[in-house]
Amino acid sequence: MTQKRDPEDSSIDAQQSNKSIDTQTGDSGKDSWKNRTSSIWDKATASLMQLLPLEQVTQSSAEWFRVNEAQVAEILESVRTKLPTTEAVLIGKPQAGKSSIVRGITGVSGEIVGQGFRPHTQHTSRYSYPSDDLPLLIFTDTVGIGDIKQNTQSIIQELTEDLQQPSRGARILILTVKINDFATDSLQQIAQELRQKYPDIPCLLAVTCLHEVYPPTVDNHPQHPPDFEEVNRTFAALQENFRGICDRSVMIDFTLEEDGFAPVFYGLEDLRNNLAELLPEAEANAIYQLLEREAGEEIGTLYRDVGRRYMLAFAIIAATLAAVPLPFATMPVLTALQVSMVGILGNLYGQTLNASQAGGIVSAIAGGFVAQAVGRELIKFIPGLGSVIAASWAAAYTWALGEGVCVYFGDLMGGKKPDPKKIQSVMEQAFKQAKERFKEIRR
């Protein structure tokens, strides 16, 4: 599926690349910033150009996109060891809101979340977000709790064996209980034994489905937290049931749009804050960025909406790993991340791609942004500022590339020939907006 480029497209890309560089310079060209950095920038650029002639830089840029399956796999394996990955074990009865928590944190639609879970053990299934290759979040969902046909002890044994396995990131137990469900003996038993064996793993009690005990005259969510007698009474009773087991508790009500309650993810901010308190800083920051940076502007299709959630996750990964103060060292890693993102977006649009095909698409539509990629690496020569700017640039460029890829796949889905001019225009606009969105990202 590798795309061929004709001379006219290359000319368009070159012109738009120059325009993008001018725009970027103008956007960040405050006088104070220029005065501090222009001299250093000129000297660094001149020195590097003496070492790497323009032709060699251009050739090196092209090589960044020529990745094969083995190279991508090797780089992604290295990236995985550096990711602030969180494993969340969701423990609760069916219909207690476990999948809704996944939907609320990731922003991915319920249908996609349902398709993403895969059997893990007899009583658990697992979903990695944004992908199995690069998981920022790994959700393990328990099944069979509360079913009299299931042996509670066997569920505990499976979870214990799973938690005994080495983990590269943080772990947290999230117990989900409907606010009107007091038959929690099996859940308490499971949580109690796991906490005794793994006291260092934090535990959060999430009480869900609040609207089911609202007064009859209330037809929407009040300001969070809700202050109704029945809600307060039952919440306090559930907290007492799990005293000594859970470190924190939170009230949430994640519904569907057709249910008529607003906001749909009621209590999401409180959930985010509690997770931030319980998790190590790196993992908490990754989740905070996923929940804080809204990707859902007004859009035309469900595909783009879901795609943007994946793009956001990959942009955060790119920013985290791009803040390495070594010029050109991060380009192969950034490219591998983007190849993986294109593969995920391709699957979303019904296009199955291998790494080589995804790399070909990156090369085909990135076009004029290659020159800016060189500029991003040169900026690392600026003492003190380089890595921060590089991280923000990597996030913004990854986001812009994702927008262009969505246009590309959207055209293919609609039976149209992808328009290079339209794709470049979308990327330029997305890059400009994303620079502002991600400018405060830090490693």
C-alpha cells in the first residue's frame, strides 16, 4: 500500500514546507525569544551544516522513514521499557461500570472498547490502550464475580498469579460497585485477600450508577458530588463495607448520550484526581494529560473522534520520549511511534497495514514536514530550551500527522483519491493548533 509520489506533489510539499517553517517561526517569534536564541541558533546551524551538508541531511531525513518490521519491533520494545504504563485491575460485577471507566479515561467509544478486550485468563480479559505495542494503560477486567456458579477462590488465585508477574509500570486496583448494590461479600473477599498479599498496590472504590437513587423529581445530574440524602446514606454505607480495604473512594456516573444525563462522564475529574493521588508521578501525569487535553472539537465523523483519542495518546508518548538532549538520536524512535500510530488508525478505517506499508504512508503524506523535523533536532543545540521545545514539537507533529492520516484514510474509505494539497493544509493547521495545546508538556 506504499504510495508513489509524483514531481508535482513533491513541489507542493516543498512549497508548503517553507510556508510551514515561516508560520512556525512567526508564531514563536517573540522579540525576547529571538534575542536570546538567534545567535546560538545561527552558530549551531552553521556548525552542523559544516559537518552534515544539506544533501546529506536530506538523504538522512529520507532514511528515517525507511523502516522495516524488525527495526520497528526493536525500537518499540525499547520504547515500552521507558513508558509510564499503568495497569488497572477492574474488579466488579457485570454492569457495574467497569467498561464505562475505560471509556471515560480513554475517550474511546464503547463499541471500540468492547472489541479491544481480549481473553487473558478464565476469569479475566485485557485491553491495552492505545495499542498492545505501546500501552499507556492496561485494563484487566474480571468476569464472573457475583455468579454463584463461579468459585470466588479461583478468581482470587488467577488475579494473584497475574499480579505476581513482573510489571514495568504502576498498578492499581479499582473496585466498581453500583450504589444500590449491597451484595458485595464476594467482592470484599477478593479485595481483602489481594490487599493482604499486595499491600503496596493502591485500591480505589468507585461507586457507580448514582442516578438510580436520585429523588423522583430529579432528571439530571446536579453539581458534583451530588448532595441527596439517599446518595449520601448509601455511599457512606458502602465506604464502611470496604473500610480498611480501599485507600480512597469516589462517586461517578458514566452514562451514554442517549441516556439523557449531562455530563456523560459525571465525576470524571474527581476520578482523575484520586488516581493522581494514588499513582506515582509519571503514571499520574500520563493519565492527567489524557483526561485534561480535550481532543473532541466539533468534528464530522465518529472515525475522526475515535482517531483523535489514539492520536492524543501517541502524542503524549512522543513528547515523553523526545526530550532527549542528543540531536538526531530520537528521530528513529519518533518515526517508529508514528508508524505504529498509522497502523492503529488504519485498522480503525478498515485498512490492515504492516510496518513497511505504514512507513510508506508516513513518508508519502509527511512531505514538507521533513524539513521541519531537521529543524526540531537542530533546536536541541540551544542550551536549556532545546529538549522542552523538542518534546512539544514531537507531540504537535505526531498530532498533525495523525490528522493528515485520518484525512488520507477517510478519502480512501469514501472511494476518493487522497488529495496531497488538502492533507498538507490539514496538517499545517493541526500543527499550528497543537503547538499551543502541547507547549507546556514536560518530560
